[in-house]
Amino acid sequence: MKKQDRRPEILVCNDDGIEGEGIHVLAASMKKLGNVTVVAPAEPHSGMSHAMTLGVPLRIREFRRNNRFFGHTVSGTPVDCIKVALSHIMKVKPDLIVSGINYGSNTAMSTLYSGTVAAALEGAIQGVTSLAFSLTTYEHADFTYAGKFARKLARKVLQEGLPDDTILSVNIPNVPEADIQGVCVTGQGRSRWSEDAIERNDMYGNPYYWLNGTLMLLDEGMESDEFAVRRNFVTLTPLSCDLTRHGFRSTLEQWKLQK
């Protein structure tokens, strides 16, 4: 059967856990395009980046919602979910992996910490066209437009494809569709978090710490994801698995280091 003669196989994952609202919206949206398989962490794993579980067995469970089968949970990270889905759960290689819809933006340096983005990157490493979707809020989330745009982009990507080892990280403002200003292709910005550790004491007087932080805005111009998304533009940022700073290689060679 030719690829165009069948419905695409779509794998859906996230880092907020299988009970997160965003993954249910994303799965429902993708079901209008193809056959959907959901594999997600059993618990939230935000900020896990590309972590995977070693030395501890992974557990796979069926997950039901409203007494109907929805997908599988994995007792590990988003990257674990992709690996397990491709090697054990799915009978055929998916045509597309979509990760999200994440609570909170994954722009600028937050991209490096994101389990949502990492799941998509793992898909690209495994040779599967992959997308990551994030909604720019942690409260009062309205995933309606995000789900609609995710389906629109997924349809286009299934038609056009992406370069090898490349994903699209998509950040969507948490505003009504009427307030969306457009779609902007951006680069990954430089804005980063300034962290602090809040010290508290447990009932025995022993200190413990909560990480807290403030986003430092270091970007100007519509070519940067954080700048554009704050102006109610959907941002599409192509990311590569290759972290090499190629322009610096020739300088390093001039150092003429010897063993």
C-alpha cells in the first residue's frame, strides 16, 4: 500500500504526564489526520530535557479515560516514552511524532531543559518527522486554538516533510484566536532564567530547597522566539540534533593542540 493511500500513523507524547489536558487536546486533534498512538509519562516530567532511565526497569500500563482506552503510560521520561513506543508498543514506524501540548513556553534557553522538545528530538534521532508544541502559560490554559494550529501544521509537515535531524518547536500564545497576530519563523533566543534556591526547614529543622527563577529577557526583534511570542505570534523554530558550533572549528584548529 502506498503511503498516500493510507492514514498516517501518529505517535503522541508529552512531558506533563498522560493526565495533562494538553495531550488530550493534541491527540483529539491528530485523530482527524491519522491513526493515533498515545505513549506518555505516568507522572509529570517537566524539565527533564533528554534524560532517560538507566538501571531501573520501566513499567508500561494501559491508561483509560472515561472508561475508554486512551493510551499507554511509561514509568519514565519523555525520551523513554519515545524509545519504548518505537521499540515495543507500535507495530509500524510512525509517520509523525507530536509532543505536547506543553504547559508553558519552550523558547530561548528553556528549550534546553524541555522534556517536550526532547521527545521530539528523540523522534528525529530515530528517523521520524517530529514536532513539539507548547502553550505560553502555566495557568488558565485554553488549548482550543493550539490544538487547531497543531493539526494545521501537522498536515502540512506530513505533506512536505522536514530535513533530517530537524524538528519544529512551536510556541503558541495563550490568547483567543482573534488575538493571534500571525505565524513567525524564528531562531532560538538567548533569554534565560536567573535561578534562586528558596531555603525552608522541615519539621526536624533540616533545610531543604525549592528552585525558583525569573526569566531574563535578552532578546529583541521578531527573529527571536521569546520576543515574537510575547507579541502574540505563533513561533516556528527549526531545531537540529547537531549542537556543534561549526564556525568555531577552524579557530580551534589554529590552536594546534598536540597530545
